[in-house]
Amino acid sequence: MHEMGIAQSVIEIVETQTSAHQGARVQVIGMRIGPFAGVDEASLTFCFDCLVAGTRLKSARLRIEQAERDELDVTFIEMEVP
Amino acid sequence: MSRIATEVVGQKVLKENDRIALALRAKFQKQNILCLNLISSPGSGKTLLLESTLASLPAGDRVAVLTGDIQTDNDARRLARAGFPVKQITTAGACHLDARMVETALQGWNLKDIELLLIENVGNLVCPTSYDLGEAAKIVILSVTEGDDKPLKYPGIFYKADLMVLSKIDLAPHVPFDRTAAIANARSIHPDIEVLEVSALTGEGMEAWHRWLEQRRTARQSASA
């Protein structure tokens, strides 16, 4: 089930991007996924939710936008900063 | 008082795989290696196609094979009988090969000894599509015992592959597979996809496949000349 690997990669991107905001609470992770990316949204969301449970990113939720072809991108991160 | 901050990211999820794949592609180009990534469902005849191909190549030809499976080295042992260097990548669970696995598997081989690198991916029509291995082309193999609507059901790989090989055509008279429909379906996803029809078992169509390989190998050599 490679959505687990994809979810892990998404988490790594978010952790790198938010490393400068340690106190921040990530709420939304924007993604664009195309029909030829070979990634199932429901599986990805399930895997992501499993992986972030109990971690710093536990409040984060994926917001997935339909994209073209094989796009598979993290587009933005919305976080609450103190 | 807290506020919401939005950070624009715009980053490909598979950036790390792509980074390694790009480095592999550059290495292959520098060493004049034609690398082909063979993708299909389990059981569509990838290994037999490769066995037959390797058997037709002259001894001393600079060919090497990487074959991926979740478990066992059965395929590597079959392919090694032809006498060319073969390595098994056992993923122990991953449903696809990724660039890092290929990079690791190539360690210990002198790339100067290789001119054609054939990669047999894990049997899976979905996941391998996403993972660039640094190859020059993806080849999708579809057997006549599968549905002729496979290209519509699994558009990703048919979109990305340069070539569709319809395999096991010796069985065509015994199955309802509609080859015209299969080709039309593939072309509806990818209008320029090339198509070859073969039986690795009987040899039918294999000459055209060997010619396709030869043409690609020659083109790679002259591109660097």
C-alpha cells in the first residue's frame, strides 16, 4: 500500500517547512492530486491520519484539490501560530 | 494572541525520489546506458518476455537486468540463465521499485560494462507509475488474458509508457480480448503510444520487439556520439 509511503513523504515535507515554527499548530495541508498520479485520495487520507495521530501534526488535515494528469504536490500549509 | 499563517509550499511529494531518479538519468546518459522500466500486472508475462529477449542477444552483449519482487529471487534465477548480470531487488512489502532501490542495486556493478539496463518492476499496474527510476522509457505489458479496457481502468501507466506490448497473443483465439479495442483504449489515453504484439512463448512478433530495442539502443548511442 504505497499511500503510506506517500503520506510519509507529505509529513516530511510539512515538518521541513514548519521547522522554523515549532510552536505552530498545523491545521490544513493543501495538496493537488491528478488522476494519473496513481494515488487514491481516501487511502492517502487514511494513512496520513494514522501517521500523525499522537504527533505534533495531529490536528493537521489534508485538503485535496483535483489536479491534472500526474500532479502530486503539496501546495500550502495553514497553521495557527502563537 | 494566535493567528493563522499560510505558507505556500508548491512542492512535489515525490521530490526525493525524483532527485535520485534525475541523478540516475544523468548517470545513464553519461555512460550511454539505455534504461527501460517494464511495468505490468502480475502474470502478464514480463519475465518470459525478458527471458526470451536475453536468449536472443549475443553472448558478451553489454546487458544487465534488475528484477523487482516483494518476495523470492525466482525471477532473478530464471533470468540469470541467459548469462548476463542479473540482480534481484526484494522489496519485502513495497509494491513498487523506487529510485533509491535502483541506485542501491547498481552499486557493485561497473556502469561502463552496461549498455542496456532492463528493469522488471514489481507486478503492479498502479504504484510503479508514480516512481521515476531514471529510465529512458516505461514499457507497459498487457496480456490478452486481461481485459481490453485495462488502459481505461489504469490510465496512469498507459499515459506514461512509450510502448504497450500486448503479450501472450498465442492465447488470443481462446479469449474474448478485443485487440482493436485495447489499442483504441490505450490511444485514447495516450495518442502517441507505440504498440507491439508478441508471444514470448511461440516467438510470434518477437522480431519486431527486438527491432524496437535495437532502434532505441542505436538512437541512444548516436545521441551521445
